[in-house]
Amino acid sequence: MLCWVQVKDETMTARLLKRAETSGRVDDNEETIKKRLKTFHDLTQPVIDYYGKQSKVCKVKKSRRLTRYLHASSKRRVGLATSCVQYDFCIQPV
């Protein structure tokens, strides 16, 4: 089972640019983010399509509740790791 969390490119870009304010990463800039998103779409969509044809994709629209959960989990590394035992998470821009 693949859990596909759908997030708009604009939202992903905004989040990465916000992260750039404190991350110190030189690759957190709009040009690089666009390239990363294109690569993500190009490489991930075929996987989503493949498993979708087998009815093995659970599509989840981005929600505040889910975002808070994933954010908190990524800080704790507890909840997300537990969830990944059951699902392969795919944070997919839309």
C-alpha cells in the first residue's frame, strides 16, 4: 500500500523557502526547488500510476491535521517511523 499525500507545488515551494531562512542550505532557492519538484514529478508519477492500477494507492489531500502530525512526527521520529511500517509515505506535490 502506498499512501500518497498530495500537496501543491506552491505549498512545497513556500515551505522549502521558509526552511531556507534557518537551514543554511545553499540549495534551498527557487531555481533548485523547481528542479527538485520536476524531478520528483518525473520519477514519482510513474510509480503512483503503476500502483494505482493495482488499487494500492491511498490518496490523501494535504490537511492541517495531517501536516501537524507529519511535522510533529518528523521532529520526534516516532509516529512517522511507526506509520511507515504500514505504509510507504509519498509526499507528492500536486
